[in-house]
Amino acid sequence: MSKKVRVRFAPSPTGGLHLGGMRTVLYNYLFAKKHGGNFIVRIEDSDQSRYVAGAEEYIFNCLKWAGLEPDESAIHGGEYKPYRQSERKDIYKKYAEQLIKDGHAYYAFDTPEELEKMRNDFKSDHNHSPQYDGLVRMKMRNSVTLTSEETKKLLDEGARHVIRIKMPEHETVTFTDLIRGEVSFDTSLVDDKVLLKADGMPTYHLAVVVDDYLMKISHAFRGEEWLSSAPVHVLLWKYLFGINEMPQWAHLPLILGPNGKLSKRDGAKYGFPVFAMNWMDPKTNELVEGFKEKGFLPEAFINLLALLGWNDGTEQEIFSKEELIEKFSIERVHSGGAKFDYEKAKWFNHEWIKRLQISELPAGRQGLRFQIEAVFNAKGITINDSVKFEKIISLVKDRCTLLTDFYDQSYFFFITPEKWDVDAVKPKWSETKKLFFAELIRNFELCPDWRATILENNFKEITVVNEIKPGEVLLPFRIMLVGGKFGPGVFDIAEILGKEDTILRIKKFLEII
RNA sequence: GGCCCGUUCGUCUAAGGGUUAGGACACCACCCUUUCACGGUGGUGAUACGAGUUCGAAUCUCGUACGGGCUACCA
């Protein structure tokens, strides 16, 4: 019981890191940190045919962006290296052979063709997909049906073979899931899973058990899709290391899309990201948009992910990472799947944008200011005046839901409008208005104190003198400055723009109207 | 088909035998605002169905329906 908390996440470098994967990381991370333990990332790269170049690095970049960096991993180092499955082949082989010696596993020489034939032969309405189980086992070519001489001969000849677990007959395997409570299975209904493949690589089943033991993992949280293979893992623990050594498990519910299981297709279909960061599949050149690039703050991303299936029992919804670590408990995670709601996701981001201080982490590259600057840089705008930039941010902050909104809400501070919403002004344009703005220019030119409140007063005074309603010239004024019917308060805009630029924009518009 | 898991407003969820079933997102209305937002106030809206246990069930039990997962030499 005094065992140190060490939780493990094992991504497979086969593509982007989706919401479900990120939430699994998050819960693992939160639990580890809450208990002062270590968060370990082990890479599942044993299937080289599915392995995608660059995917491993991508996974770690996602974790870094979200602020969920592991304590131990192939790239961060650690005591229990190596952390890549493909680099631990010999270890798995040793344990697989020990299982055979103890009578819990056997060699199987069946070719893929023979397996396919078996599945066809045994297929019926009663049995959609026949399994390599206790019954079928006796009809196949393996070290259970073959004599030991025959087996030895095949092995000596170097015949291609796998090692399969020998599932016991009619045994009930029970384990306690931290979220679901007690779950039991009848071993007769589970097939003889392959443990070691013909190429010498382990399957997940063997690797996860061996690595969790060797890396002294105390807790492992994974997706619900693993629940049905849990009995295999329980048995392997029992055979290899003793059931008492087995880590505590929690099977997390799936995150659903608008129509069932969340897929990367849903992103394109419904216009929301499903991956943490942009993922370009080098095989297909298909780009799947990420939350980062879409304009999400890592703080908001973590927050919304954590709340998708968990809450602390109060009505609080906005949590910082530190608060999540403090309040998270795996027992309060839901057992039912949650449908992802992009509108709510955006709300979280909006809340975080409103909350974060502009000057936060000014020296780092992670602060809000830096992230917004990056948005402008991406649009080809360089920020020269830092003071002005921060003023702009505070002015438009409340109206931005995504980081990219900062550009749409304030680009006009950096780019003088070339096109104006003339239609909104022209029909009601008059000589009186023309005179008003001429007067306004004169007044502004002489204005000694360029502040929004003063500008507003001057503006109103001139409307009185010219016998014109403020409402009639306010909109044209706005369009002169920004080009259209949008943006924050006009006088605030004018203040930031400065005297010279403001007057220039009025003049420019007067020329074309 | 078999096995496993699940089911409270449209969505995320609270309520662990006794609440007018609470909150948030979205939606609608009003207020604020001489642009658009933000914000404020209010409103519509849920215990899948059927039995049972109980004085009393969203809550416990069973059945049904529906949804999901697994059923690979993928993870």
C-alpha cells in the first residue's frame, strides 16, 4: 500500500492525438501529480506497419503544449528505460517463454490462411466471428495438439509461429475497476490471444503487463475499449507476477461525436478540431486541424477536457491545472460516454481568455500575450509597439472566443482600411455631415490631450454646434476608422490609433465618399 | 450472433431512498449599449420503458428497449 504512485500512458504513434487520448493523458497526469507520483509515457510502437514517421515526436509536442509533460519517457529519460516497446523485444520473449514453461501459453504455427479458413468454417448465424478459443485450439496446429517432438522439430526448422495464452476453461475472472466497480468475465468466452507475434514483437496484452510490472506502475487509466481484454491482463498478472502486484485500473468512457464515436472525419464534417494539434498524415497528406491551431489556450483545453466526464461535485466549472490536480478524483469520473460539444468548448476558451492576464509569464513564450502575437505574426503583422499592443488586447479581449479572433477584432489597428462599408453611409450622407467632419478634423488637430473621454466630449460638442444628432455621425466615424460596422468603442479606437492616424483615416474617407 | 459497459433537459452534468429534480453550454425574451460583442435579468426544457422492494425510488433489484465497446499476428 505504501507503493509510490506511478501512472502510465501508452500512446501508439499511428496518427494524431485525439480528444479521448488527451483526456486519458490528463486523468493519468492529474492523478499522478495529486498523489505526488510520477507520470510515465511508454510508446506502443510494436506494429511497424501502422507506425507513422514523426508521430512520436508529435505526441510529445501535444503533451508539451498542454502542459502535461511526463516525468519519464523515451524522450525525457528515466530509470526504467527503454520506454519504446520495439526496444524491449528480448524482455517480452523471456516472459512469453516462461508462460509456456508454466503451461499458461503455447506455440501456434497456424498460418494466416489457416486462421482465415478456420474463421470461415466455424462462422454461423450463431457465431459471427469464431475465436481461437479452448475448443478451436484443439483443431489447430499448435504445441497443445502437436507432440513435443513435432513442436521441437518445427521450432528447430524456424517455422513461423506465435505464442498464445492458454485461456482456462470456465473460470471467472474478477477485478475492481476504479470507476465501474467489480467487473467479471467468464474465461471460456475469451479467446487465446496472441502474446508474441511471429516477428518477435509483443502484442499490447503482453507488453502492458510486463512493462507495468518492470516499471512499477501502480495505476493505469485507459479507454473503455480495453475493458473486454482486461481478463487476459488479469490472468497474465496472476501467472507472471502475482495478482497482488497488479496496478489499479480505471477504464475511461469514450468521447462521442455528434453521431456516435468521435472520428477525425467529424472534425472536417462539423468544423471543429478533434486533435490536440494539427496533424498532417505523411501517407495521405491529409491535414486534421488541432485545438492549438484553431486558437485554443492550453489552459482552456485542459479544463474542458477534464470536465468531459468529471466534476468535483460543486458547480465550479473553471479550473486551473493546479486546482484540477488538487480536486481530481478518479472515483468521480463518469462511467457513461460523453458527447463532445464544440459550443461549450469555445465557451471554456472564452472564459480563459477573459481571465488570463496579458502580462502573464512575460518572459516566457507561453503567456497569453505571446500566443496572441503569434496569431498576428502568422498573418504577416509584426508587433513593434508593445504598450499599444497590450492596450489593444485589453480592449478586445472580452469579445474574443478563439485566439484567432484577436486578429479579426483588431487588425484595423495595424492595417489602414482600403475598403469601407460605403453603403452604410452613402444613402444618408449630406453636406452637414461633411462640414461636421471638417470641423472635427480641425478640432482634433488642436487637441492637446489625446484621450478617449476627451475626444468623445469634443465630438459631442461639435454635434451640438452643428445641430446634428450624435447618432448620425457616430456610425460614419466608425466606418472611417475601421472600415465597417464592428469593433470596440470608437473613441477607444481613436485613442489607440493616435491623433495622426485618426485624422488621416477621416481625410481618406472624405476623399472617396 | 456472443460477451462486456452504459442510459437525468438538445449537450455536459448535480442530487448516493424524502429537493418545487439544481447548475453550465446552446436557444428564446427583456435590460444595458447611437456598431458588433461582453455583461445583467428571466424563460422554454430531463430522470428511456415496464415490473418489483419500500410509507416513500432518478437513486436499490429484475426484465425490455436503445446506445457504445470488444470479438486481429491493431493498439
